Amino acid sequence: MKTPVHIIDNRTGQPVEAELFDEVTVEHFIETQQEWRPLVLKAARQLVAHGSRELIPQHFHWDWTTKAPELSALANNFYGIRCENKLQGLMKLQTVGPFCRCRLPEQADKALVYVDYVEVAPWNLKTLAAALGEKPVYNAVGSRLVEAAVLKSKEEDCKGRVGLHSLPITELFYRKVCGMTPVGRDSAKQNLLWLEYTPEQAENFLSGAR
Amino acid sequence: MADKRTMTLNLTDPEMRLLDELSARKDVSKTALLRQALRLYQMVEERLNRGEKLFFEDEEKKKAELMVV
């Protein structure tokens, strides 16, 4: 699957066409290690040097190549967004597994699609770009990936129900931008905040995203 | 979306009742539920084939190994 999506080019303030794809390979994981990780680490060092250690994203150490064995499992779906021939974001979904059940009381135990990992390129992250003396290049990459998760949920008959554990730095994004409901901290998952979409919230997000 | 193929599935009454019950509880179609079950089976099989073990853990952190045939 390859679908055109629009993200915002901050250099012009205009939407530009990018490509959302689900045929993610180990080559894309290697690209994150070669193109993203050095910048993430460089930005993290700058933040430490300027006494802003708390702004270092908690995912700075992620290594997508460790997920290569998971590419063949039907329980997992990977999505990427490419623009200007560069990988702008990457996401791993699970359609079955221990986290694929709802926790919101009004939809408890129903099936959902779980966002296991999502990461956008460091040059699109405000904090990291600023640490490198730049402005974020693209906006809305994360939103397009969340949108893909909702569409996958609908495809799987989960009616838009999506759940995820958010890192502290992205909690505001999922709550305010995506409109997900914060359900509570999960002691089984580093005390991260669990957020969830009801079908109605997911539809509202899609309506706003279109 | 990947191309799909159709098959006929023969289930006993208890199996069909379970499928009805689970699809209602999970709020997905029976087809979606069976597709999830198949993926789960693949995930478990692959991990067991790699030499990993499958455990359930209760609230007191007691673990019970699940035997899979």
C-alpha cells in the first residue's frame, strides 16, 4: 500500500504531498539508525550541555533494527512516511496481543489496535530541531501516522478504537492534538500514560485531519 | 488492503457459541476475530520455535507456563 498524504512544510507553511506506505523493510530500520539516530544523539548532547536534560526525548535510544524479526508476524503492521526521499516517520502497530484490549469503562475489553512504537524524524521534532539550531522541517507527520492507525483499526473491524502508551513528551500531543482520552498510568509499562480512542473520538480526529 | 480469499468453516455448536460470545465481547465480526486468532497463533508459534516460553502472570506476579500443542 502506498497512499499520498499531506504534511506541512514549515519552510513555506504550505502542505506538501508525502507518501504513506506499509511495505516497511529492514532497510527503513537501517535508515533510521544511519539518518535519525546520530542527529538525536547530537541534539541530546546539546540539551545536556545547556542544562536541559529534561527535554531529551525518552526514545533517544530506540533501535528499530531490533524489530526486524517482527516484520514477518501478521500481528504487526509497520507504516512509514516518506517525503523528499527521506523517511519522515515510522510506526509499528499490533492488531493482536496483550495490549489490544480497551481499558476505557464504556468500551472495556473490546478489541483495539495498539500503537506499539511511533517515531518521527528528529528534524521534525521541535525540541530536537531547536537543540540543533534549526526549526522543525515538517509538521503533521505524527498526526498522519495516528490517522493510519485509526484507518487500520476500522479495517480490522475495531471501529477506530486505538490505544497506546505515551512517553511523557508526547502526552500533550495525543491529548490535545489527537483528542485521545487519557485512561491512567500503567505500572506494567514504566508507568506510562495509557490513552485510548473511542470510535466517536477516532471519527472526530479523522474528520479534522481530512 | 491485501486481497482476501473466502473459505467455508465448519464449527461445532460449542465452538460457534464461543465464536459468537467472543465476537460480541470484542465487538468485532466473527471473521475479524478468527483472523486475530490466526495471527496470535502465528505469534505464539514463532516465539516458541525460537525457544521462548509462554507465561501468564497473576496479580501476585506468580507465573504459570502455558503449554501449547
